[in-house]
Amino acid sequence: MKQFAKIIILISVMFSTCKNENNYIIPADFGVLFPDSTQISKGITEKEQQKITAQFIKTLRDNTIGYKIPDLSINDIEGRTTNLKNHLSGIRLIIMSSLTCAWNMKGLLVDFPKTNQQINNPISPNEIILLIQKEDNEYFNQQYMNNIEDIKKQYSKIYLIDSLQSIKINMFGLTRYYITEDKIVRDIGRGTAINTDNLKYELEKNSIANTQ
């Protein structure tokens, strides 16, 4: 019986090792963020939802930091499909943003560019890839048309990504992945705030002077 148990454990270890042998980001279950029918019928408190959200964010970080960017299908602004991994040479930061959230847009076009210039070693536009989250609706199309020229003034490497691809690397909303030369995520930043001190600290912590 003990021998059988040892065999089962060994097989389990081998399976888990093979499953992520390339050390790629492990997709988190975004479904846990949304109450199921049982929780809805019983009622879920704000405190309980905050606890669920906090645990989910922790899981995202645990499944992402220290892991490599996998193959990911994206589109350039001309509509051509390409692999994100093929464009990561010399890249230190991947930003993803929605265009249909005003808070995300402010962070993308105002807060990040302004704060980046306030640190001692700003991240060059050539070291940043911007992923615009695609949406299949007229409002997104209008926002894209209205803002793409302003976006081009701040970012030089611009691609579009759909939600099915973005959740493979645990990205949602306004997200920043600081990556190594080996395409490994070493830190994560999310969102923005009225006070940009936290963003400035995040950028300084991940500046080239502090990561070499």
C-alpha cells in the first residue's frame, strides 16, 4: 500500500512538472471573481467580496511573477496577426489598457507618461510594448479612432489583444508587467490613482539603475 502511494505521489510530481516545464505564466481562474448562483441567493457581503478579490489578486501575482511570457496571438495596428514573444527583444515593460474605461485612459495617456519622466532613469518608449484590449462594440471603435493618434505620441510599439489572449497572461484593465531579458515577469503594476506617488515608487523600483 505504501509503495502504491509512493508511485501515485511520484506520478503527480512528474505530471505537475511536465505541465509547466517551460515555466510559463499560469492562467488564473477569473471566474472566482464573480459570485455563483448559490452565493447570490444567500447574499454576499461587501467584506466577503473584498476578501475574494484580495485573494484573487494574490493568486494572480503568485501565478505570474517569476514566470515567462508564453506564445500569445496579438495584432498590429494594421490588423496583421503576430506572436507577442517575437517582439520582446529589448522590452522592459508591457502595458495593457482598455480604451473604454476613463480611469484606464487617464493612466495610459497622462499619469504614466508624466510620472515616467519624473524618475531618474525613465523607461524609453522603445522599451515599452502597449497592448490595447480589443472589444467588439461601437464604443471601443469610436474610442480607438478618437485616441489612437494621441496614443502614438506616447507609445511607439502598439498592438491589440483580445480578452481570451490577455487572460492567458493574467492581464485585465490597466496592467503593467516589468520583464527581464529572458521574458520573465519580475514585477506587476496595476491601475492608477489620484495621487501618483505609488506609481512613481513602482517605476523607480523597476528602473534600470535598480534592476541591474
